[in-house]
Amino acid sequence: MLNRNRSLRRAAENISEEITPAPGETKAARFKTWLAEKLAVPRYCATHPHTRLVFERSDKGGIFKVYEELRYGYDPHERPGVFDFRAALRCPACRCAYALCPPESHTTSFETFDTSTPERANALARCREFAAQVNTQRCGFALLVGKSGNGKTRLACNVVSELDNGDALYVRQGQLTLALRATYGRKDVFLHRRHDEAGDDEPPTPLEIVQVVRFLVLDEIGCKSLANDELLFFDELLKHRYDEQKPTILISNLALDQLKEFLGDALTDRIKHATGNGKFILQFEGDSYRRTTGENYLEGLR
Ligand SMILES: [Zn+2]
């Protein structure tokens, strides 16, 4: 249920070229212009033919490194001043598919988000800011609350597609409950099992999966009241991600006051703190956007 397809995380395309910078031109400056030239020609994903590939920026924890380097001294083809420029390109839609985002969000982006009301324009701006914050600081929570059908899930998935680090996971609270309860027959699973207590061949527990992942989107929080085992799971998860400063988006259809009641004071305080004292708490009050675009659903996924 929480298994991701690792093949979707590979670079969609790798480009490389030997380049000789002009006299006085720095290696870094030439790399930038070289990359801009390469990206000026649109390149598309084989799986998502309408989604343009983007530069896979370097990230410490990422799989792909983007770099410029002097050819190695032992290379028989070495020529002084010649640089081996390389760049990996990734597909934003594949990034969302890897994270298990809902399919209808895969090929959407910040650029195509409807900003016809000030509330929606503000939500978009904040989500862009949050994505940039995660890319630079690698921490922070965002909380998206309010009426359903206003694009909360879609914006969260758009954040996922912008991240430099591809280790992201989207999950609904109900899925977590099902995953948790599916382990009840497994004798080896304990809620608090530590990593070093698990054998190599034992699959991670649902709690470990959502604790360990670099970026988590947890949707549909508070749809229904939680049983004791769900409460414990949820509490452990959020405390862990707060304590470890792991970036997280929380989404709920509840109004903010109702959600505070659902979470309790301790978790509410942590979340408020992790959102920059409310900077990344977005409340959606408008009418459902989904209601006015229903006919698009019948046209299928694009
Ligand atoms: Zn793709």
C-alpha cells in the first residue's frame, strides 16, 4: 500500500558535453549558459508526453548529482581547459507518481493553478514559498485546512513536484490506518520497534515508512474520529517528524478550530511552531472549485 516504484525516481534524461569556456569565463558561468541553452529546447517525458523535463538540482541527500568537473588526469583524452559538463533532467509528473500522489495531480503544476480569487492566489504564493523553504532549509510544516474541493491536495502535490529531493510520500490518514491494521497479524511488528532491532529481511512497519521518508504529505486528517491505536500512531508520527525537523504537509477538510480540537493542545502547539508560527497555515474558505469543473472529470485524466 505504501510501496513506491523506484524506477520513477531515475533521471528521465542525462545530457553531457565537452565544453571549452571562453578566455576569462568562469566554469560556473559557462555551465549556467550551457544548461540554459540545453533547456531552451523543450524535452518531454516518455511517460508524460506533455510534461517538460526540468533540471535535477543537486541535493545532498539525492540520488543524482549534477556537476561540472575537470576531466580526470588519467583520462587519455584529457585536454587542458576542456570541461565535461553533465546534467540530469527529471520529470515533475514522474516525481508525483513516485510519491503516490493522486493521479489527477501528476501533470498539474503551480503554473496552471487557478488564481481567480485572492484566497487562491495567496495559497499559491505561500505554497511556492514553502517549496522553496523546504529546498533551502529542508524543514518546516505546512497545514492546509478548510472546505474540500479547493485545491489543497493538488497544491501539496505541486510542492512535491518542485522538491530537489525526490524522497516524498503522499498518504491519506485512512490508508495509514489500513496499513497499520494489516500488520496486526505480524508477530514481528511493534509500534516502537527500533531500526536496529529489525532484521534485514523484515519489511519496515507503516510507522517507520512515514517517519523515515524525507517529505510527507498526510491528507484527510480528521475525517472521522480515531480509535486508540490510530491516535497513538498519529501522535508518534507527528512528534517524530517535528522532533527530527522533517518537512511535512498536513491537510484536513476541518476548519482550523475543529482541527485544533481534534489534535489536542500539545500537537497543535508543535504544528503551529513548525509552520513558522502560522506562516504556512493556509485556510480555504471559498466554495468548492471541484463543483464548477465537474465536466472536466468526465474528459479523463490529462
Ligand atoms: Zn514522467
